[in-house]
Amino acid sequence: MVDILHRVGIDAPPRDVYNALATLDGLAAWWTNDTTGETGIGSVIHFQFGDRGFFDMKVLELDPGKRVVWEVVKGPGDWIGTRVIWDLRPYEKGTTILFKHQGWREPVEFMHHCSTKWATFLMSLKAMLETGRGSTFPNDVRISIDAD
Amino acid sequence: MVDILHRVGIDAPPRDVYNALATLDGLAAWWTNDTTGETGIGSVIHFQFGDRGFFDMKVLELDPGKRVVWEVVKGPGDWIGTRVIWDLRPYEKGTTILFKHQGWREPVEFMHHCSTKWATFLMSLKAMLETGRGSTFPNDVRISIDAD
């Protein structure tokens, strides 16, 4: 099992970062504008990226201001059963996010892509909270020669 | 042992991407402007990031247009002995880079930070080759609340 790891520091309090991870409006402001479903524990959030694909995340843990955990229940085969873990920690007047996309079975090439793509979406989350404007799908940062 | 993985696609031929990894001028245009040393196999390249720190990389492999491998010989303790591996592959008129920072002993918090930071420097490399302008230290992308 291998994991994607990231860390960013955001100049916004943990409460605001948590809301960006635990509400549909918050999520739609930095990841994909087509975010639907329910956000309570045990519910499934649907993240649609046009015709590029989608992820369905079951909410496993919600600890306000501290931690959010999702499990991927539908989406690309490599993602099924993996977990996305957000740990928030206060830092001065802001927040440090420790991010982990845990439980990839193999370090496939798609995992390399997703690692870089997560970094750009974490920077989108940071920008959204600090400046009011993220790089949300379909206006996300292109990391490849093709559309994504 | 755990690894940082990334993938980016760059609209520039493998020859140009290779030159950005295998020459001092190329490296200084996307990573840190203070890049010194020698770039031949067995030589050491010194990457200085002002008072934030430095990395000394011994060049282990150079396969023009295809692959570059470095071993960290001096720098942060967590980096010593790790390897940075760049595999280049032609894609249409451009290049796909598979990047690996291999051999971390533990998934320490600093590894999370470095994973995100590598992504921003890979995007700097991409921008430098596609637009002529990277986000080179000291004008690199800030991913934390503090300077780095």
C-alpha cells in the first residue's frame, strides 16, 4: 500500500478550512463546481468533473475544525477503497493541512498524476480561502498536455 | 521506504526538458537561481535556497532525452541517501515526465511538505519551458504561511 502525501499552510482559521471540506458550497469553491450529494457521516458526496470522470466519496469521519475522512466508493478502479484524510492543525492565525490519499495498491502511473493534481487542488483550496478565488474545475490548473 | 511521485506533461520536446535538468542554466531557470557545481556523471550540483537551506545532488545517471538520476549527498537529514529520478517519455510533440523522489525512510511531516513543494517546482519547470518564465527561488510559489 502506498500513499500520496501533501502539506499546505493556509492563512485562514481551522473552522473555515473545515467548512471548505465539509459543505457542498465549500467543496464546490475549490475542487469541482459540480459537487452534489449529502455531507453527513455515512453519506456520499458526488464530485463530477464533466466528461473526465467522477469520484463518489463516503464520509467516514467529521471532527469539526480538526479532521475529515472520506472513502472512495465509486470512481476510477485505482481509487476504489482508498481513503482521503484531511488533518487540520492550528498554526498562528491559520491552519496547517496534512493531507493523505491512503491505500493505493500499487504506485501506478495514474498515482503519479493524481499526486500532482492533488497538489494543484490544495493550492486552489488555499487560494480560495486566502483570496476568495480558487482554481475550480472546469477552470483547474492543467498539469498535462491534454485537458487535465 | 516511501516515495514522492508526480507526473506532468510539458509542451516541449524531451531534448529541451532534458537540458533543463542536465545543465546549470536550465536548472537555475525553474528550481533555484543559485545553482552551482558540475553536472557530469559523478559530479555534485549545489542547489542553494538562500538561508532556507540547500541540497547537494550527486549525478548518478544521464541518458540524454530520457533519464536523469541524482542522489542527495548533503542537505536535510531526511533527504540524505534518497534519490531523485526523472524519466522522460515523448508524448505527441511534447514530453511526459515521471518524477520520483525515492527512498524516504519514514513518511515524516517534512515529506508531506516536500511532496507539495516538488509539485509546484514541476509546474515551474513546465511554465519555464512553455512560456519562458518559471517560478524559480526566490520567487517560488509559497505553499505555507511562512516563507516557504
